[in-house]
Amino acid sequence: MDRGFASSERISELKQQKNKAFVLRIKNNVTLEMLENGNCKVGKDEREVEIRVVAFCDIETKSEFRLATNLLNEGEEQVSNQEIMEIYIQRWQIELLWKFLKMHLKLDRLMTKNENGIRIQIMCCLIAYLILQLIEIPPEFGKTLLDKLRYLQSYMCQEISYVHWFRKLIWIR
């Protein structure tokens, strides 16, 4: 869930759902009131909700992350602050993958309305993504996935057929 949607009302709704855990980022400008039990109050007046908040900083980007969760910090089902941070980072990697698929592998436009066709399109994009992960290109062209994609796009345009392109691609390694 995007942090713009993490209102105190939404957090309260999520807390009431049994057997469902959540970790979501809250805006940095949200006022938190620290309680003696280690939890925080989020929201104001009748919208106020008590929740566990875990904060951490990314030194590289100099960004603060504040995460609200219903995961416990004590007892048998204890989840550490470090684990909550890792859950959020893994979730963010999914967001970055989705962004790459939509922006660069053109998953933003579906070619069909047929459910099977949509699945095929998604699988093709994921396969292309995995191929980009495996391919090595000359270092002077860069090392990011986008660099690899652009390199391959320009390389493919130079060849007459995909057979020639594929044979040369195999020999890149």
C-alpha cells in the first residue's frame, strides 16, 4: 500500500482483520505519540489508533522510513524491528520490479482482454526480465537492467534476423 493511503482509518480497518498481518509505510509528517508500551498513537481524536511503528534510515539516500505494523514485538510470534525492515525492503523490490515491467518492458498496455492472453503477456515480460538479469554486456555500456535493455535493443536493430542476433548473444559471455 502506498504511504499516501495509510490513513489512521485504514490502519484501524487493517488492525481489525484477524489473521492478517501488514507492514506499511506512513508519511514522515504524521505526528506520532509514543506510549509507555512502545507503541505509538497515530491520528487525532476519534480517528486515533494505537499501532507499532518501526523507524529506520537509509544512509545512502538519507531517507527516514516509518513503518506501521500489527506484527508483535513480544511473545511467541515476535517479529524483530530488523525483520520488519526486511519485509518492507522485499515488498519495495516488488514495486521496483512492477515499475520496470510497466515502463521498460511495456506491461502498462495489455494487448488483449482475454485472461489467458494477459497471463501470457505477463509471463513474457517476466521471462524478458530474467533474461536481462542473466545477460552480461560490455562494461562500457553500463551495468543496470535498463542499460542492458537499451544495449540489446540497439544490437538487435543491427542484425537482419533474430537467428543471427541469438547466436551472437550466446557468445557475449
